[in-house]
Amino acid sequence: MKVRDLIKKYEAFCPPELSMAGDVFGLQVGSFEQEINKVMVTLDVREQTVQEAIAADVDLIITKHAPIFKGLKDLVASPQRNILLDLVKHDIAVYVSHTNIDIVPGGLNDWFCHLLDIADRDYLSETQEGYGIGRIGNVTPIHLEDFALKVKDVFALDAVRLIRYNHDNPLIKRVAICGGSGDDFYQDAIKKHADLYITGDIYYHKAQEMLTEGLLALDPGHHIEALFIEKIVEKLTEWQLAENWALTILASQVSTNPFSHL
């Protein structure tokens, strides 16, 4: 099959039109006419994932994070540019699905809610009529620390950061979540009466602002978005069986999480 055949099916499920303004998405490397036999799903396109794809003879990478996010002025060899050069040398196409997979109903933020038993949910911040990024919903009342441990366990984390003063441990009933870096949406969590906001990469001063305005938060890190890999592999496998695709589907096995804790 060709790249365009797979992308047509993917975009029927997750339309690129749902992407936020200014986002980067779609085919970044390769051709829609390229023949593909092996597809690998990954969160990031870094040197280790490219080498993994080369070793496995992958033809197409589907990723959440774009390898080209800012304008390129050249493709002169360098540690960063070599990632792209290796893709081109080995004829590996790259397709990016970023905020559209966060926004689409039944996408990444809904998968997070399912794992954390967040029910009766709605979108957190509207992006266009009828659609929005992030989710907010209700949980069975639970103390903050117990819920934090649940997040740590569900995502197999070595640590989570709690945004609170004085080791407060109140009951939590209403939870907002936004995968990736979502601290810009904390006011929406307040407006929708969240007790707790879960998102990654929370900035120091933004954390203080949240607390001043009465919102507790939990930062599990950006890398929880690696759930994208498992769920998109599931989708591709479902379509492969339904459409009888002659395609090998692989989940990236290397970690691109740059952070760890002692």
C-alpha cells in the first residue's frame, strides 16, 4: 500500500482540521506515493527512534511530536540535522499527528480520562465549535496524595510533582487534564470548577498563580503522551484486520524521555 492510503484512513479518524492554529501536522518527510510495508509509531523522532526504524526496515513513522517544528534554513550535517538526513537517506517517511489527536473525541485526552476513571467529562478549552483541548470530569472522591499515587502507577512514573502549599491533602472530586504542556489552560480548569489540574511542564511562576487562585495541580511530565504509541498501534491493527492490509505495524521500544529522578 501507499502512504496516502494509510493517511486517508488515519485522517478519517483524526482530521487534521482539528489541529490548533499554528500547529505542525501532516506528512513532513517522504511522499504520499511512497510504498510502505512497515510502519512504526513513536512519540518523538529522535536519533534513537530513527536508528530503531532503520534497523527494522521501517518505511513510515507516525509520530505525535514533529521532527521539524521551526523553519529550517539548511540541511548541513550536525547532531540535530542528522536525524532528518538519516530519514531521507533511508527513505523513511514521517507523518505527524499533534494537537488533533489531543482534541479529537476518543483521542489522547479521552484515553487519559479512561485510565484515571474521570467520568462525565467535557472538553477543557474550546478550540473550535464543538471541539476542545483537554478534558474535565468527575472522580469518586479521593485524597490528593492517593490520586497522585494512582497517576504515578497508571503511567509507570518514577515521580510526580504536586503543586500545593503546606502539604495539603484535600479530597478531590473534579479533575481537569491536558496532555503535554498545558499550563496555559489552567484558567479554564478554574472556570470549570476543577479541584485538580493535571498537565506537564508546569512553569514555576504559573504554579504559584494556580495556587493563589485556589487550584491544585499535578505535573506527571510531558512523556505520559507516550500512550499515543500503544493506542495508535491498536487503531492501525484494527484497520489492518478490517481492510486486510499487507502491513507490519511496530511500536517503538526506545524511550525518548529526557528526564529521570534519583
